[in-house]
Amino acid sequence: MRKLALYSQYPFSSRYHILDGHRLHYVDEGRGPVIVMVHGNPTWSYYYRNVISLLAEGYRVIAVDNMGCGLSDKPQRYQYRLQTHIDNLTSLLNHLQIAKCSLMVHDWGGAIGFGYAVSLPERIEKIVVLNTAAFRSSRIPLRIRICRWPVLGALLVRGCNGFAYPASIMAVSKPLKKEIADAYLAPYDSWKNRVAIHKFVRDIPLSMTHPSYETLVRVEQGLVKLAGKSHPMLILWGGCDFCFNRYFYEQWCGRFPDAEKYYFEQGGHYILEDCFTEIAPILLNFFQRETGTEGDVKKS
């Protein structure tokens, strides 16, 4: 382990889990009930830094960097598929002997985290959902579709940093401080280091012939195992998300009618950046409560 002083507001120790010779980076902070955090594309565990600091005083917080992301290794010849990421998370939590945990998921972390959860629902306690999906949809913005195109997509995403860099601007309603934007982008500073960002975009299963389509179907069909009050859910949603828009929010509300829901009208895709001050007490209250839900709440 080593202390990370390179990134703003990320004072956590690095830990690594070895998978087929590659290092999967994660942080493991605090003691108590376990909360596992899974990020999306093109972020990394840095996205959860404020939540880690908030919750580590009373909980054991584990935040993983998906393979190819953040401080994990970035193998160039690797099966960057949804099932692989689910298997990696499962391997890490088995390695850490996590028998029970709560989940917090964002963006691609939704499909990955719920992929773990639906296969082992008896291990799941509570779930926090942040602007994500774990079900099929053909809704995808043109700007993301372009990044999937053969040749041009790779040139844009890996060569011109045309995914991670724009996200640092477009995924928030309030401009990020320079040091924070730089920290988001630091792990993705070259063609080689952007391999997973491109692979994540390519792995969105929009048709039945896509290699990850059946995996996503299994995740979607398994969501019913987590519905009801036995698995309390908190939905925190940014209303200004250009990708995971209100349609996705309503999908979650329909599938999990017992969930506690907060819709932040002015929050962007990186909802933890735009609205953390408001979100912090909601998170503490949710994890400290034994049971109970509240209604659909709008926040400006």
C-alpha cells in the first residue's frame, strides 16, 4: 500500500487485487458495515472521494477502480466486457470475504454492481442508485454513438480524449475546479491509458447480437430479486443528465416503487459533484436507518 498524494481530496491508501496477472485497484477505508462503491465511465473511484470520507467514520467503505480505469492496470489485450467487470467485482469481494454489503452505483457501475447483486441477493443489504441503468435501452445520445463508430470512435476517444475530457465539462452543472477536473483525467492521459474508456463505450449492448446483450438481460431479469423492502433502495438523480435522463429515473421508480427517491432538478450526471452538500445528510440518514422509505422529493 502507499498513500496517494497525487490527487486532490483523495487521501486514501492504495490496495490491489491480482486478477490474471493484472492489478485491480481499490480503496478500503473505515470499519463497520460494508458499503461497496462502483463507478462508471469515464470516472474512477475518485468520484466517490467525498462519500468515502463521509462514511468511513462509521462504515467500512470499499471503492473499486474497474479494470482499465483509475489506478488499476490498463491491459491492452483484455476482455473488457460487462461480465468480466462483474466477475472482477465478485472476485474482489470474495477475496475480502465480504458476506454482507450495501452497494452504491453510478453510470456503468449500475450494470456491474447489480450484476453482482442479482447473482448473490442474499449478500445485499441496501442500495444507492446514482444516474445509471441496469436494464436494456436503445436510448443513447448521438455524441456517444459517434464514439462507437469503427476507426473514428477510437480516434476520438483514445486519440483526442474526446470522451473523458468533454465529460469533465458536460457531466456537471457547476464547473469543476481545475484540480478536480485534472484528477478525473489524470489516469487517462494517453492513447494506451484510454483503452477501457473506449471499450466501455463499445460494450453498450444495443442489439441482440452484441456480446454483452445476454449478460445485461440476465441482470435486468434479476432486478426483481432486489425489489421490495427487504433491500432498501435510495435513488439520487441529477435532472440535467444528457445521457441518463428522466426516462431512466422513471424506469428505476417503476421497478422499485418502495425506493426512497430524490430528484435534483439542477444536478448533472456527476450528481455527487453538483449536489454533495445536500446529498450527504440523506446518505447518512439512509444508512443509519433500519427500515422505512420516503416519497419522491424534488430538489432545485
